Amino acid sequence: MNAMHQYMLDSYRASQHGTKAPPQPGLHDWQAARELTTHAAPRRARHSRGRVRSALARLLHSG
């Protein structure tokens, strides 16, 4: 069963129970991608300081 079949089944069940239908598959893909990139941004900032950390490590371990 693919996502569209599951959506149709869930929509049918929602109509039978009188509840709100689920969102269509792929409707919130851009929002999810944006959240993933926003979540990854702090990690990228930490990696950009790697040069300073490696320089300090060389200084500390050279003695």
C-alpha cells in the first residue's frame, strides 16, 4: 500500500466517523524540509569553529 492508498483509506474512515480528513500526502513536505535545515543550522555553526579547536589542540598536545 502506498501513501495515496493509505490517504484514501484514512479519508474514508474519517468521513464515516464524522472527523476531519487527514492532510494530503506531500502537502507539508516543504515545511518539513525547512524544519530540517533550520535544525541543522546550529550544527553547521559548531563545525565552522573546527579550525580554532584544532589549532588549540595542536598547541596543547605539542608540549
